[in-house]
Amino acid sequence: MSAPAIAVENLEKYFPPALSGWRALLHPFARATQCALADISFAIEPAEAVAIVGHNGAGKSTLLRILATLIVPTRGRAALGGFDVEREGLSARRQLGYHTGGDEGFYARLSGRENLAFFAAMNNMTGPPARERIDSVANLMGVVGDLDRQVRTFSTGMTHRLGLARAFLHGPAVLLLDEPTRSLDPLAAADFRRLLKDDLVRRRGTTLLFASHTLSEVEEIADRILLLDHGKLLACDSPRGLRASAGAPTLEAAIARLVRPERAAGAPS
């Protein structure tokens, strides 16, 4: 039996408290007591699309950053394609493409093409195969006509598209995306959602884990939803399953009832 594409077991992450001023001077090595993730466990199969949903601070980005090997967990285990992200980080990184949805980390005075060529080389892609792949992903993301411009001349949306192109430049088995359509206009966002679901997941068998606040996007793409609240995993189910378990007509209402059951109990029927 093959390993899950993503496996998370009893994962926990604590950060030191945010101190400032004289408190920071008196406590330079403050104990990590702020809980970002609390005993999270789940598994995602190959070619499955899963969304992480929760309020700001629920732990969505922390979970993605642990899976991307950018930070280490306090306790527990996470693996990509059977490779432990902490002990076998290099092998785990070979499985994934990651897009933060924020700072893209491009070299502003280089062209889009030169930036993608640099990141392709970091994934052992050079020569004609790299050039063909760069043109292919740039065409998919609608930036092929701007590839030879310096990145500093790109709009926010264009830079975001270039970041998404970089994330699946090397054809990763697992894609980790943090709010992937945040800076895209409505038409570009719709095109990208179709690309994710129809091309990458269904046709190419890519495993997708993404965080989003846009519930219509979640319902369109996700096979299952991981619902986080203050670092705790409240539910892991399909959009239809969440609505049924909460007895709610919409996904928004279902999430509200699961996250704040005391309010739902007191609400008029």
C-alpha cells in the first residue's frame, strides 16, 4: 500500500509570546507557550484537493510552513510522500511546490524569465527542457508575454502569477498554496481555479493542499476541508459532509456552527 501524499500525526507547534520593550530585554529566551497547532492529525491521498479553512490566526499558514520544511514542529510528525519533513527535509522538498501568497522573493532587476530560469536550476532543470517548461508554465499563468520584463515593473497581480508559475515549475507531486488567488482579478482567479482542479489535480494527479478565505473557491476545488480553530482541527470532511454534520444549508453557516456551537445553540430556529 502506497504512503499518503501528506501525513500528519499529532502535530503541535508553540511559539514564544510576543514581547516588546523592557519585557523583551528581560526575557530574551521566553519559553514557547503560544499554541499555533494543537495535536493535529490527518492524511491526504495522492490526487486529492484539500482546503484549510479558519479565521486569521487559526494555524493555516503555520501548518503549510511546517509541511514546506520552513519551520519545525514542537511535537508530532509530518511527512510528504513518506518522507519526514524534519528528518528527511531534502527528500520531502523534492516532492513539493510552495506558494506563500505574500512576498514572492524574486530578484527585482532580473526579468521574469531569468528568475524562473534561476529557480529551475535550483531544481536541477537546465538547457532546452528548462526553457520549454518555463514557457509552458508562463503560458498557463498568462505571463508569457511579460517574461522578458524586469520583475520590478510587474504589477502585484503579475508578480503573484509569476510566483504561482514558480510553485509548479518543476512539476511537483504536492502543491502547498496559501491563498493562491488573493491578488488575482476575478477572471484570472476563475481561470486559475479551473487550472488547479481540472489540469493539475484531475489530469496530472497532483496533490493539492491550499488555504483560502473564499468559501466559493473552497467548494469549487476541494474534495475535503480541514477546519481549524485556534490551532485545533475541528473537522475534516467534504463540503457536503460539513453541511450535513452541522445541519446547515450553506458552507458558511456550517463553519459558523462548528466553530461557535454555543452561538448556534442559542440562535432561533
